[in-house]
Amino acid sequence: MSSRDLDSVSTGSASPDRAVSGGVLSPPFRWTSIGMCLLIMLAAFEALAVTTIMPAVSRELDGAALYAFAFAGPLAVSVVGMVAAGAWADRGNPRSALIASVVLFAAGLLLAGTAPTMGLFVAGRLVHGLGGGALTVVLYVIVARVYPPRLHPRIFAGFAAAWVIPSLIGPFIAGLLAETVGWRWVFLGVVALTALAMLMVVPVMHGVLEPPADPAPFRPARLLWAVLLAAAVLALTLAAEATGPVQWVVPVVAAVLAAFALRPLVPRGVLLGRRGLPSVILMRAIVAGTFFASEVYVPLLLVTEYGQSAAVAGLALTAAGLTWSAASWVQGHFPRIGNRLAARLGALGLTIALAALIATAVWHLSPAVAVIAWAFAGGGMGILYPRLGVLTLEYSTDDDQGFNSSALSISDATGSAVALAATAIVFAALREAGGGWPFVGAFAVSALLCVLAWLVGPRILRRA
């Protein structure tokens, strides 16, 4: 799950309320809170930074063929990290799971930052994605076991704020680093700060996190389904650069396998868009795929077609971060914006953005149009994205909160990865046409997902 929705996720079983006065920055929790928020901030910065600097990375490492895979791959393997970390944390002390996830996170950054070829860069991204998916789940478990329930809303608010700050300044800083000291320091610099965050968190947790008295049984089948899902999505993405019949046969087979592997990991009826919770989970996959599959091409469009610098191209991501944050605040403070209206506004924001991006690519409009367009996309996501998390918990019981929250995270990552794979296939097929046509094709795929968002949106509400 994206860290932008941290305030609407179940943490599993609640920890007993401790007789501790003060808030999340009181002495018993101060360094744990700061360290965890720093980890979230670094993960958010890295996610936005990669989108900003990928045109430079692709150019230097001659990696156009793996451009989309560098984004879809980490999302796909993050599902495996989520499932594995959840099982590990449920059956033991999440402190060890946290250490393992951060080690993978940092190792992936190191490999990507020092990679001499695009293949090794992508390998680093895959390792980083595995650790990043695990990290998110482990942090939720730590909150449940370390903090009393009355502090849960406050620490999740801190997590959300830790995502907002990189949204505002991260793309520009990443672009500036790429143009001065080099894009590699976007990764290597984060490694040092990650080690600092761990020094804050791990010592404080020593002896605090005890494994549950009656741990949940380990279900290897769930992990195997996650591995199959990740493998199918990776194959789907790699098919973008295949030639001949393979280019069209592999995506169909991979898509069928992905759907087959996803079924046990989400509530029944998701793939059919049944009314209520199944449509909420499906809608999350659709809008996540629409937004994140388009976002990776916005800086590339500005750099390759308009000759803009990475720092300037990052302004589009900053604009979306600002409107996402503002819209999230609005929807949280104005209850008259009902769920049905939120679904419509979310789909509308994405529709306006993609229509403007397609027009920009076709008629070579001013790059300012692309920046403004992407601000509409951020606004639409800010209105709808948190609502889907809240509805998931509203439709859940104490017995299935964990499963449904996990399903929301998995659908988020899977929807984004599959959409990225689809846009990559179309982008590669139109590359020979030159000009803005590959971008037109990629944005058109996302526009089709917008149509699905309009169709599924009304079904997120149960029948009266």
C-alpha cells in the first residue's frame, strides 16, 4: 500500500493501552516515532525521486527497454514482501522482521546506486521493492504492539505527514542532485539516512515487542500465491520488449495467471466488481494503476519531448503532491462530500489530467499544460484514495480487518504493476512512430482505466 494512505489502515490486533501520559513524542515513544517517520519519509522520497530521475538513468545506462520494468518490477515483488513480513511478524518479534526488511531496502538502494548497467540497476530495484513492501507491513505491526490504541491516530497522522513533505520537495531535490553531483547520490544518500533511522528505532524496541502467546499458523500457500502473482506481473512487463507472436501471447497468459494468483489474496468477487467491499478493492487497483502508470511517463515526456531538466520535470510531481495533500484535507474535513461524490470527483480529476496529457503529446502543447494537468490527477486521488481505505475498514469485521487491509495493499501494488506493464507494451509498440505517439498510446491505456473507474465507482456503495 502506498504510504499516502497510512492513516486508514488496520494494524491488526491492538496493543493493550499502557498507562503512559503524553503523546507520540513523549520519552517512551520519542525515538521510535521519529525513526519510523524518517523511514516512511525516506521511502516516499525514493519513490518520487526515481520517477524524476529515471530519464537520466535510462539515458546513461542505455535502459529504454527496461524503463517501465524498473517501476513495475518493484511493485510486483513488494507483494511477496508484504505477505512474508506479515507472516513473520505475526509469528514472532517484528523487530527481526524490521531489521531484515530495512537491510533489503538499503541493499537494493546500494545496488541501484552503484549499478554499471541497466540490468543491475533493475536488480537493485527488485531487492529494494521486496524490502519496501515488507517494511510497510512491519511498521503497522510495531504500531499495534508498541503504542497504546489512543496514540494510533497520532502516529498514523505522523506517517501521512512524512509522506507529504517529500511530495512537495522531493522531486525538485532529486532533479537537482541528478544535474549536479549525479543521480547515483539519490540512492546512496538515502542509504546513510536509513541507517540513522534504524539506530533510532531498533534499540528502543529491544525487549518490548513480545511474540503473541497464540501465534497465527503459517500458511505457505498464501506466500506461494504471492510469488506466482509477482512472477506473472514480471513476465507481463518483460513482454513489452519481446518480438513476434511472443509479444502478444505472453501478456495474455501472464494476465490470466496474475488473475488466478490474485483471487486467494483478496475478498471474493473483487475481479467481478461485486457491490460493496469487492468493488472498493477493485476501485483501489484501478485508480492506483491509472495514476502511477501515467506518472512515470510525465517526467519522461517533459525531458525527451521538451528538453526540460530533471528538476523542472519534477515540478509536475510536486504539483500533484500539493493537490493530493490539499484534496485529502478537504475530504477529511467536509463530511458532505459523500463516498459516491468522492468516487466521481476522483475519476473526474484523472480524466481531465489524461485528456490534457494526450492533447499535449498529440499537439505538442506548452509543457505547463502537462504540469497543470497532473495537478488535477493529484487532486482526484486525494479526494478518493483515502476514502477507499476508510470504506475497507467500515466494511470489515474484527475477524477480517487484517485480511482486507492486506488485500487493499496487494490490489494497490498489483493494479499499478499491471497498468505499468500494459502502458509499457503500448509504448514499445509505438516507439518507431516517434514523436509524442508512444506517450499518446501510454496515456490512452490509462484513459481506458478511467472508463473502468467511472463504471466501478457507483458500486463501492452497498445497496440501501
